[in-house]
Amino acid sequence: MSNIDISNITIKNQDQVIKILSLTKELCSVDNAFVYLRNADSDFLITTEEGAADSLNGFDLLYKQVISKGIEIGKENFDQSLSSFLGIPIYNDKKEVYASLCLVNKESIELSSFQRDSLSLFMNSISNHLSIHANNIQQKDANFELLQICTPYFLVVDDTFKIIEVGLNFQKSVPGIVKGSNLFDYFLLDLADSLAQKKPSDQWYQLMHFLDLKDESQRYKCSIRKLNGLYYIWASPIINAKFALKNYHVTVNDFPNHDTIAEYLFLEQTSRRSLEESRLITDNILAKNKVINRIQKENEAISKFPEENPNPILRFDLDLNLVYHNVTAERAFLKDFDIREGSIGDKQFKNIIQETIIENISHKHFFLKSEFYYYSINVVLIKELGYLNVYAHDITEYRNRNDRNEAELTKLNQEMNSQKEFYEFILNNLPADVAVFDTDHNYVFINPQGIKDDQIRQFMIGKNDYDYCKLKGISNKMADERRAVFNRIIENKENEVWIDDLVNRDGERNVIHRSMGPLFDEEGKIRFVIGYGTEITQRVMTEEENLKLSLVAKNTNNGVLMLDKDLRITWANKAMIDRSGYPLEEMIGKKPREFISASQNKEAYQKIRAAASSMHNLEVEMMHKTKSGKEYYVSLNLQPINDSRNNHMGFMMVEFDITDRIISEQTIQNLNVNLERLVQEKTAKNMELASSLRDQEKMVTIGELASGVAHDLNTPLGAIKSGTENVSYTLDVLFKKILPLCSSAEIQYAFNRSMNSSFELFIGGVQMKKEKDLFLEMFSELNVSFNANELNEIAMLLVKNRLDISDKEDVSFILNSKDPLLLLNLMYHVHLVFSFIKTIANSGSRATQVVKNLRLFIREKRNAESGTVNIKNNIEAVVNIFSHKIKNQVDLTVDIDPDIHIKGFDVRLFQLWSNLIKNALESMEDQNEKILKLYSQVSPSNYTITVENNGPKIKDEFKRKIFNKFFTTKGKRNGSGLGLSIVKNVLEEHQGKIDLKSDEMKTRFIIKFNRIK
């Protein structure tokens, strides 16, 4: 017995086990009863006798064989003390032998069927108290605790209990429920149909309440909170024998992760109560056995007065003849065991009496069952007097009650195991990773979604995130972050929710919505911390994509219509509403031709219907009319829209305004007609006058130049139009959003500063960051009372308004104003107005200059008013014109050396940059991300200006023709073929060169001018 360590017994409820052993000893009438338990670390011995281990040394081989062989072993006259031994194996829930119940007696051990049945019940009770599978138990408890976090069904109702929002599962469970109806049309709250008689207190909101469907087919547990005049009801369906799962019209997959966890915890509490009830039953059994012992002793005490004894008493001689019985025996006992005319008819009873006499057993106790009754029987052999006394006690009521309790306990255990398997199945198949930690941040449970590898998942039980990082050979950064979250939860006793946005080794994005929170025991102490994560990558990416598309649709200058499958309008952007003049409510539900299509578009609309039927893209040009009757031309693009599963949802129609292009084409056609007539007239006149060849060539040149006049004039006129729109837009922002919030002093300050100063409207990104960082550094020294986001925006607006850190008086005035951000936005928008007005004036001058240049050309004075031109100022004037198209759509970088000057014509250079920037913007129309860069390089001999965009590659065969007059790559989309030919002509006039480089990533036009010496 040296391998048995009694001092380190790890048995839960050891006292209960000892009580059961005491009962076993009395039941079987043996000298000793003990349990031998084999564990992985050591062997344990539990006995009713203190210091009994040494007295049981001789039986160690036998009770070890019971476990090793898994069979019952009995031996008689085993040692010199002539003791008898009986060992019975005890099984766990895996049908494995892990302990043995051992009986020791000086005399032979014989057990009746009733005694064995009772022993089976006792061994089940002993097994319930043994805890050799501690890990499994801890795992089970962790599973139970997982169910405490839940996201139940929800309802939102107002003060009148009108339903505002209905959760998806409520819609499935209660199909008729609709928004706007009354909560009490469907439910009873705590079995009442109103709250009119209640004034909910803070304590009332902390209680759990019940929602019952009025037809009594569904019941929900719920929590209620009131916020901003609305009641928020979180509910969880109750599923039991009365309220079956099918009543709720949902499947297991419709239940949220934590609903099943909550039900599982409820089951755990129910199971705990059941176990407590089983312990009470066991205690009752022990108490009843004590009563039996007491009754037996009383029987012995009152045996001298058999006629007065309420229990059957009989006496037999050694030949089994009945020589005496009391009155009580006549009531049932004699009939039960067929004792008639002094003889015993019942074979089992007769055999027991015979064995007692033959084996000379002085005292024997056993249990017998007749047809209707159970008896506890004591037999006393007085051989020297030649008789045997039988003392019987009716234990029928006790036995029946015990059988009922055992049956109920067995049924309860079966139900509990069934529910346990059900919820464990759900937990392990949830579409979310779930993990539970102890208060030291060690894992006690991980489901397969958390770690898919079974071996690693088992390895991590009892370990932490640092062990995982070590196992995987990765940085501890993740472990540090999770430990910080865990410590906050332990300290604050509150849940934390966050998003993990990760990229795996294959470059794939993985977005996880995570939640972690404490689980409390009955005393309010943190027992576990649970965390779970749900993969939301597709949802996040879809939301981000929808946001991008929404921003593009809302902010584009092109009209956008969203149509259903029948080509009826479901949505229109602001540009479409402004252009057509129809409000959105008049458009919704109508087809486009009903309110904007002109009658002559019948053929084009037939093409649209054909493309919609065949689900093909279509591009067609049409003339539309506004609500006021004004005509305008559009290039209409129709394309079908499918969802992520490729199901057809409708169509998107985009309208590009091509009115200017159509008018320009008509103007050019008219000019060509006039020019042809003029050439004919001049030719006839020259033929008549026999003018010189030089005059004929001059007229041809005039004709060629006249064909480009419309395009040359269109640039400054377009700048004037764009500047006017910008002024209108900026004034609208000022008068609607900014000026009403500003004081007269702030308005005067912004106006005076714009009147008295002149600064560049656009600056390079590098320069802006440099100046903004200087302001942020100054703010940190001043210790101003703004948050980081406000300081960052203030610094950026100070740079945009071209304030320097040396302008301390102005900066101080702004920072001390009531709302610095509002004042800075006022200053910036006021200066925008002045800048746009200046651009309009300059563009008007340039338009005048175009006409003047044409006249000068005709008069052969093409080099008039040449001067020194600042390239940066010249380019920024062009950028200013296109700012409305660039803003919020194009990532623009302008990095031009301010000291670059060349000798030339300001208006012609303006046309150079206008055509290059306009072409760049048009080439990027189909790009999701638009990038435009203008930057310079200076060498000893020349200046290099590069215009770069990320539009599509220009084919090699087009590069040789692209600078030819009337050659265009734009097809019908605003392409006249004159822009780049003008660029070439302007460069020739200024002794400049241009080089084109284009690939799949970017296209660059590289212009070189000679340096001024």
C-alpha cells in the first residue's frame, strides 16, 4: 500500500462519499466498506474508519485487479484473519473503470438482489461525487459560462408603445408584426396589456421581464431600457416543453451566438439544482437508513413483547416449522411469503432461512420483495435453544419513494445530457470564434472557429496569448494588446468591443468584430472572461465600396439616375436634379422619357429599351429638355447593376453634358460654311484680279486659323463659365452655412484681409505638410485647449489662408475667436470669391487677347506684346479655372518653381496649360482614383515642366498622330482634335519642345523651354 496517498485526496464532497460508505456498510452488514480510486498522479483510498489504511494492506492486489480487469472479484478466507473480500467496479460516463467499491467482512459476504440494486444506486451517487476528471468538469463549467453573453431579439417602441423598429428574428417569429402598430396588440408584458398602472423605477429596469405572445405559443425573457423617449427591449426566446423551438418559426442557425449561451447557462443552473436535489435524496436515504437501524435496534429491544410490536415477528424451529407469529404478521407477511399451516411456501425466503441455519449464522439482515411490499428482515439464530427468530419491517413506502426519486433523477440526467450535447454542438458550430479565460488570462475554452487545429487548440488550454506567439514564432504585439484589453475589463468589470482589421500573409484582408466581457458568479465576482469574434470582412468591404460609390454619385458633375428592373427611377443625384429642374419627388417612380426626353429621341429610346432587355451596356447621345423647356445635349450611358450574388437589381444611367461640344461642333460647321463661301468669293476675286500667290496662301492660312478660333475662344470662355459657377457655389456656402454663424467683426476682418492681401490659392502637398507641422509645434508650446482633430484642421486652414507662424497677431486673434474653425473657413471662402473674380477678369482679358491675336495675325503682327511670363503664376491661373472639377475628385499636386520665367505670350501659354490639363482630366474620367501632378525641374540650360496623370495608356500608333490637327482619341466624347495641335503651335512659337511618354501606370507630357540668359 505504499503507493496510496490518503493525505492528498482530491475528492469533491468527501463527507458525502463517507456517508454513502457508512450506509453501504449497514446495508450489507459488513465490517468495513471503502472506495479505491485510481488517478493519473496517485491512488486514493476513502474509508469510513480513520487510520484504516494499514488494516487494508492485504487487499491491495484484489482491489487493483478490479480496476485493471474491470470485473467483480470476491475472495473468502483471504488472509490469516479469515476475512472475506468483495470488489465491484465503478464506471465513469465514458464507460471506463476508474474506481472500485470494496466490502470486507470476517464472515462470508452474500448479497441479495435487493442489496445489489441498492448498491447500484449508492455507486451512482459515489460516482457523482468523485472529481478525477477535473479538466472535463472545468471545461463543462466554461461551456456553461459561455452562454452568459447574448444578443437577443429586439424591439424599439415609443412612449405610446408604438413599434418603431422590429428585429429580424421577431419578424420571423411573429410574421404579422409591423412597424407603427402597438406592442400590446401582440404581446403581454409581465402578463399585463399595458404599463398604465406602473411607473417604472430604476430598479424596475434592472429586473428581468417576460413577453408573452397573446396566443400563448411563445414566451421571451427580456431586458428593458429607456433612452431619449424610446423603450429598447432586448429579448431571448424561452424554449422548453411548453414553448417548443418550432413555435418560433426559426431554426438553430437563426439564433444569435449568445442566445444559446444564455440558455446553456440557464441549463447549468437547472442542472446544479438537480444535482443539489440528488444530494438531498442521498441525504434522505442516509437518514432513512439510520431510521432503519434505529428501528432494528428497537425491534431487538421490543422483541420481548412480540404481541405489542407493530412489525411482523415470527419464530421457526430448526426444521423450518413455524412455531409462533404475532398478530401483525397475519395482516400481510404470512400471505406474502406463502406461510401456511406452519410451513414456508416462498422458495427465496425459505432458502435464506435454511442457509442461516446450515451455516450457523447468528445474525443476518436482508431485504425481500413480495408481490406488493418491500421488507427489511433481521434473522437471529439461537441454535442452543433450537429456534430462529424473524423480525420484519415494512419499507414499501420508503422503497417506492426511493424508486420514484431514482427514476426522476435518471430522467433528469438524461434530459440534462441531451440539452448539454445540444448546446455544446451549437457552441462548437457557431459561425464565430469563442474563447473563455480565467482571471489570470489563461484559456479554459476555445471553440473550433477560434483555433481550427485540434492539437493546437488542446495545447492552448491553460496557456495564454504569449504562449501562442511563442508557439507560432511571431511578435508579442498581439499578446500585449489583448492583455491590455483584458486588464481593463478586470479593472472596470465592463464589456469592450473593437474591430480587428488585419492582412494575412497572402495579402488578404480579414476584418473581425470582437467583443470581450466578464462573467460573474453568484457573489458578483468575476469568474471568467469571455471573448468572441465574428468575421465581417465582406460586409465592411461592401459598405466601404457603397460609400465610395455614393460619394462619387453625389459629388460628380454628371447626372446619375438609379433605375429598377422596369426602368423606373428610384434615385437621382443633385447634378441630375439641378440640370433637369425637376425635384426628386417628381422623378421617383417615373421613366426618364416621361419628363426629360425630347420627342426626337424616339430612336435613341428604343435602343435603351433593347439594351435593357438584353442586359447590355449602351452609350447614346440625346437631346433633353429641362422643366422650363431649355434644351441641352447629353451622352447617356446605361449599364445593368447586379448584387454580390450576380442577381439583377436594376440599372444605372449616367448623363454627361455635351452641350458645349455640340454647340462648338455646330459653330465650327457654320464657320466652315462661311469660310467656304469666303474662300470661294476670295478665289473668284483673286482670279478676277490675278492676285499674287502670296495673297492666296494668306487666305488659306486665314481659313485654317479661323477653323480653330472657336476652340481658342472656348478656353477663356470656359474659364469664365467655370469661375462663375465657383463663385455661385462659394457664395451659396458662405450665405447658407458660414455667414449666419459669424459676427460682423469676424466678417469685416475676413473681408479686409482678402482685400489687402494676395496669396496663392493652391500650394504643393509637401509645402502644406511642412507649414502645418510648424503650426502644430507652435500649438503644443502655447498649450491651446483643442483636441487633436481640431488642432489638425485649424493648422491646415491657417496654411490654406497663407498665414505664417510669424503672423502672431492674426493667429492669436483667430485662436481667441468664438469658433476658430468657422472664422478660418469664412476667411478661406471669402478669398475664394476674390480669387474666382480675378480669374474671371483674367479670362476675359485672355478672350480679348485671342481676338486681338487673330486680328494681329491677319495683319501679320503675331509677336505683339511679348513679355516675361512667370510659369508658376500662369499654371496656377489655369488650375484655378478647373478647381471646381478637381475638388473632391482628383488628387492634385502642383510643385512648380516660382522663379521660372520665360519670354513669350501669356495668353498663348495659358492655352498650352489649359489644353494639357483639360485632356488629363478627361482621360481619367473612368478611373476610380484620379491623380494629376504638375512639377518642374531646372537645369543650367533649360526648364522642364511635366504634366502627369494616371489615365489609360496612349497607344504607340497614336503617339505619332496625336499632335496633328483634327486627330482625336476621344471619339464622340467632346473631341475636336485641336487641343494638342494648339499645344504644339504654342511651343513652336516659344522655341519649346514636347515629349510624350505613356505606359499602363501613367502618362506624362514633358515640356522644355530654354532658360532666359
